[in-house]
Amino acid sequence: MMPNTQPRFQLILQDEYKRMPWKNGLGETLEIHRADDVNGLRFRISQAAVVEDGVFSDFSGLHRTLVLLSGLVEKHNGMTLHHQSQPDSVLENPLDMARFSGGDETHATLHNRAIEDLNIMVRETDTKANVLACVAPYVIKKNTDQTVLLEGFYANQACRFFIDKTELLVESQSFIRFEQHTETQLVTGSGVWIQVLSTKMTE
């Protein structure tokens, strides 16, 4: 029997994302992936457009990483996040990031016009996320001593990869979920590498 040489990943296109209304009723989120357990939401990855200034929904108990995806169509576009308990986060360039508690009251102020962002939320008590902006050429390293709950890549541009020596072309705004450890090279394009880890002593 021939060995299975198929790459160990799942490609999710934007039209497969699940549309979810915002808790504050001011918009909707494209949910890319989520994981729940007996204690509720463990982690979620989503994409959304911010079209007006306003207060973010309360996600107490979750830690958030927000990545600016677009908004540099005109000069001085972007967004500033005003947090109640930490210094402001100024996001001006694609792949700029802000990290903050989901329970910290946060007000978003657009610099010019609507932007799109990627939002990674993890439960603060037992989960953490490593989020990294990647611009080609880039070798993605996925070794860790902690329990990996998810490893994935969000393509902010059309990207070209070599995954386990297999070439893959990925459309902008698509998501790759890696099922197992793979040797991954980003040859062209840019995006966001996401690694969600358990911080429990045992999983």
C-alpha cells in the first residue's frame, strides 16, 4: 500500500465562514473557527468590519488579539482603541495588532473610514494565543512544549505556500487550519499565523 502523502491541512474559504451578529447589535462577524467545551467558549477566530466609532462588546473572561487587516486605502486610515485599563492601541498599518482583555471597556475610533480586522479570543483561565504577523518570505515554526489546540494561517493577501513540499495557492481572506505538524514556507503574500495553546497542567 502506498503511504498517504496528502498535506495535513484544511483550507477554509471566506464564503464558508459563519455570519454572526454582534452582541452590541452594531454589525456582524464572520466566524472562521470556534471551540466550546463544558465551560463555554474556549477560543474563537473571526473577521469583522468596523464601520463607525463605538464601544466594543463585553467579552469578560476572554483575552483578545485584534489585527488590522485593511484600511490603508487612503492616507491616515486605521483605528485607535481606547482601553479603560491600559494605554491606547494605535493601528495604522495592515497587520498592526492590539492585545487586551475582553472585559476591559474599549472604545474604537476610526481614523478616516471603515476598516476590517481579525479577532482572536481565548479564555483567560486556561488558554493563550500566539499571534504573529508574517510577510513573505517566511518559514513558519510550530514547535511547542504546550498542548496545541489549533494552528492556522489567515491570508491577508493572495499567498503562495510550500506545505510539506507541496505548493499551495491561497486566496486573500482564506484560512488554513493545520491538522498536524507540517513544514510550512510562505513564499509570497502576507497574513497572520495563529497558534492556540492550552495552559492547563493536564489536557
